[in-house]
Amino acid sequence: MVITCILLAVGLLAFRTEKPQLAVPKGWPKPVYDFSKNPLTQNKIELGRMLFYDPVLSRDSTISCASCHSQYNAFTHVDHDLSHGIDNRIGTRNSPALMNLAWSKTFMWDGAVNHLDMQALAPITNPLEMDEKLPDVIRKLQRSKRYPALFCKAFGDSVVTGQKLLLSLSQFMLTLVSKNARYDSVMRGTATFTEHEQKGYTLYKTHCSSCHAEPLFTNNSYENNGLYVDNTLNDKGRMAISKQTADSLKFKVPTLRNLKYTYPYMHDGRFKNLGQVLNHYVMGIQHTATLSPHLQRGIYLTNDDKFYLIAFLMTLNDKHYVSNPAYSYPKNNFETSEGL
Amino acid sequence: MQLRFLVWLCLFCAPLAATGQNLLLHFVPTWGHQPIAAGTYYKLPSGDSLQFSSFRCYVSHISLAVKGKEVYSDANPYHLIDMAEPQTMDVLLPQIPKYYELRFALGVDSAMSVSGAHSGDLDPEKGMYWAWQSGYINFKIEGSSPLCNTRRNEFQFHIGGYAGKDNALVQVALQNTDAPNEMTIEIPLDSWMQQTDLRRQNTIMSPSTEAVQLAKQLASVIKIAGR
């Protein structure tokens, strides 16, 4: 009798459908995204992935999310200081690299967006990016041959709404987790740093970790890192959103992961390579009222130090992330005989 | 003995019981006590004219109160009233008890502005959520007037903001001891604009002290029609 019960229980457990979960790596903090409001399902993730790669989100169907957030470049727009969008219009900021979004409370360089679900609204409606209106996107999707069925699969009915579009995009974006860099293997004990990388790690902990804290390599806060104001842009950063003068020239601390793929650097892409970035921190900091307290005394690095630090930073590149097929262009979904 | 108890119980409970009636509310923006028609020109006290192209407003958390205590709360908390969609201007509250006071908020509370994508009248596809900066727009009043030195002489008031002193959510409380089953809530835009100089104040597209002031002004002029 007992054996039957045990077998039955095991059998039932085996039939339980596996729901995708966000695997939180050991030692990482808890995600801040509220999954209870938008629990992950495979169908919603797949729908989100299709939408991410579909230029139908833009006014003339030429620009998709992937246009400025390309997987091979850790989901940024490589080699562009300012991104370009529809009709060759040039934007006002550098495209941030997307990864580990479940751990961010706010989004965009100035934190304008307070919830991942709402972030997509900004590029969709920005005239320099996709120049579209949400109701028009919904109309296009509802009229399409392929999307009503996909929405039905994901949400149980084929009515396309703004909320469903945003929730499914969120789900795909939440799956973009970069956690398999060489650094991560070292932390897990399955690899060791070289002598140069180890020296760089020590230098990183001394000079960089207060803002670019492990394991996400950002503390997701807003800091003024002493960049001079580019008067062709006059970008005041977070102050535009918070209206506090204390936030003048503060921008979101970006992650140091995947730097190999995501040049140029800073909110306006002014530094083409990491050498220029380090030179800024050593010699180029502008002292203004809101300069980060961590940078008040300057950072002293010898040329050898810079070499070791970059060696360490290269251990944060995650080639599995940029080649993971689960994040790639969904070829099978798009290249069917059904047109849009 | 039992019967007397039951009768006493019924008499006691009767005033608290639902009247079995509904309350039908009509939310109507007006000028000169007449419902506003889009495109119709109205006269300002200065003699200049203006016309409205759009009036959209969130009415939320409608409740009824007796002597300061809430006795009924709308099960559907968020309504987007839109002059261009007449059916949205009527809100039905079913099975209401007796009441003295009608309360509601103009706008969406901050909790909804920070918790991601919502459905129905709160769906961002309604165009009442700021795309470039998070947060709901509590109300949009748009139109044109020769007084506005703007493109196409347009005025656009997009009043929102949920954080700190930029919180533009405002509360309205209206007394009506007659407790009728149908009420028109008048939103007199002529009264609202009494302090507004359209030459200088015609475009608000983000949270600000001005936006808060205009929200408070709107709350202060809303009334029950005919009172």
C-alpha cells in the first residue's frame, strides 16, 4: 500500500509540466523583478523573442529591438557612439547592453523607466528610434497571420493588447542572463585566474568595485563619474527625470560584463576602447559638485596596472551568452510560409 | 418569540442593506454648463475663443460614504473617461446602499505607476502612460486657441506625476444627501481655466509643480450638476 502511494507520487511528479524558472546563480542576490505578476512560461518567452526580433514594432517595419540590441554584441549596438533608428535618425545616447535585467530596478541611462515591463514603450514611441504608436503596433499584430495564434498560445486568447505585448517582451528579456564568463568559472572553483588576471582582480577590487560591484558588476546606482559635459548633447542625466540638482550629470552604473563586445563606452559612447576609459579615470575626471564620492581622490594606475586591469576585465566576457541559440533570431518561427 | 426576533433583526438591518438600486454616474466636461462638443468654439472672458479636441481623464476608486465612513467601493477601480467615446463617460455602480457622499480620485494611484503593465483601462495602449518616463497621465485636455503661440495654436495639458511633490493625484468628495440613483458629475472646464493664461501656459507634458496645481484646480471645480 505504501509502495503504491510512493510510486503514484513519483509518477505524478514526473508528469508535472516543467515551468521555466530564472536560475539564480549561487552567490547572486535575489532578482528584483516581481515574477508573481508575470510568471515565466515557454510560450510567452517565445512570443517575446519573436517580437524582440520583429521590425513590425517600428513605423515602417525596418527597425526591431535587435537593430540596436544585437546578440553578438551582448545586446548592444556595437561601434556606434549614438545609436541610429528609423530613417537614419541619430539618437541621443549609446545603446545599453542588455543582460541580467531581472536584477535592475530602473532602466535607461537616466533611470526614466521604473519597471522592465514598461521599458519597451520608450524605443517604440521615440521618433528617433522606432517612431511608432502602441495602438498601431497592436493593430498590425492583430491583423497579421501569425501573431493572433501565438498570443492565443501564450495568453489563452488571441486578442492582442498592449499589456500582453509588454509582458511577453519582458519574459524574453528576463531570460537574458550572462553568468558563464571565465570569472564565473573561477568563482565556482572550476578555473583559476592567470597571474595577470589575478593582479587585475585585486586592482578592480581596490578601485572599481564600489560602483561596479560583484557579481553583477554594477550596483545599479546613479553616479557622476567625472565626464566633461559634451555641449553638442548637454545631457544632464538623471536630473532630467528626478528634477533634483543633486542628480545632475549622474548616469546609471553599467555592468563591466561583456566589455569586449559592447564598445564604445559611456552614455554617449565617447570612449572607443578600454584604454581610453582607464585614462579618463586616471587623468580625465572633471570635478563638479555631484562627482561621485568614490572618485574624489582620483585613481592612480601605472601602465602595468592598466594592463592587468584590462586582463581581468576580459575575464568577464561571456561567449556563451553571445552565442546562446535560445536568445537568437528565431529563424524557424519567421521563415514559415505564413507571411505577416 | 422567534418571529419577533426576526422582525427586529430585519428592521435593524434594513437601513444598512443594499437598496437594491444602482447608481449611474455621468462624467461630463462642460463649458457654460453645457456638455463640451469637440471642435465647437467657446468664448473666454477676454473675448478670445478656444475649442477642445480631446478630454480624457482617469476616474478611480469611486466610493460612497455615510458620515465620513466608506460604505461602498467600486469593484472596478479604474475608469478612463474619454469625451470621444461617450460610453466611457457613464459609470454604473450596482447594488448601492444609502449614501451621503460620493468620493473618487482623478488619476491613477502611484502603486499602479510603478508595477509594470496593466490591463483594461490601464493598458498603455490607451495612450495614457508616458513612454519616455514611467507613470500614468492622470488626465489629458487638448485643444487650440488663437492665444497659443504654438504649432497649430494647440494647447496640450498632459497632467501626471506620481513621485514626491510632483504627485498630481487629487481626491474629490461630493455631498448629496438626496442620494439619487443617477447623477451627472460636471467638470466645468471654464472654471478650471479661470486662472490659466493660455498665452503663457499651454503645454505641459511632464510632472511638475504646475501640473500638480492644475490637477488641484480641476478637483476644486468638479461639482454635481445642478447644484
